[in-house]
Amino acid sequence: MEGVKKVHYQAVIQDAWVTKPINSFVYVKNDTKSGVHIMSPSCTHLGCEIEPAPEAERGAVNGLFFRCPCHGAEFDIKGNAVKAVSQGLDTFEPIIIHNSVYIDILSPIKGSIVNRV
Ligand code: FES
């Protein structure tokens, strides 16, 4: 996937007496200019998993990169909303320790809101 990698992770959430294992993934864009950008794969409409759009369609309209298979929301390569929803993908602050990157999955940063007229 051009410029973006799908990175799987596992975690265990302990909430009072409930222990919940999580197997999920994030999309990571890493470039020398803007650094590491980590995005949630959950669509901001109803939470379906977004997917990269077919390569031939990417960038054609408003920088399309990701598309939601459920109802067609579209996002650019940094997770900004470009069609059908007004809120971009949640992101995670990279936590770098000894050359490894971690995220706090319980503290996503809400995606920015786009006002369309
Ligand atoms: S859940 Fe993604 S567009 Fe509806």
C-alpha cells in the first residue's frame, strides 16, 4: 500500500473485573517530512472498518485514499473526511520508546470536522 501500512496489534483491556483481549490494527503513514501518522480504521459514521480505495481511484477526487465499504464514506491519506461524513478518522499519538512505536488505544485523538457548504 503506497505510503501507508496496515499494522496489527494485540492488547488486553482490564476494566474493573472484566478482562478483554483485543486484536486489531491501525493504518500508519510514515514519511520523513511529517513523521509518523497513526490512524484508526474505524469509520466515523457507524464504525465499519475502512479500506484503501482501489489504486486507480486514489487521489482522483479530493485526495481519496480510504473508503468505507458500508455506506461509502471517503477519507484522504491522512484520514481527513472527503465524502459522506464530516469527521475525519481518529488518530493516535505515537509513543516512541527505544526505537519502537506504541499507541495508547484508550486515548484516540478525535478526527477533525470538515464544514462543507
Ligand atoms: S459506517 Fe462507514 S459510511 Fe457508514
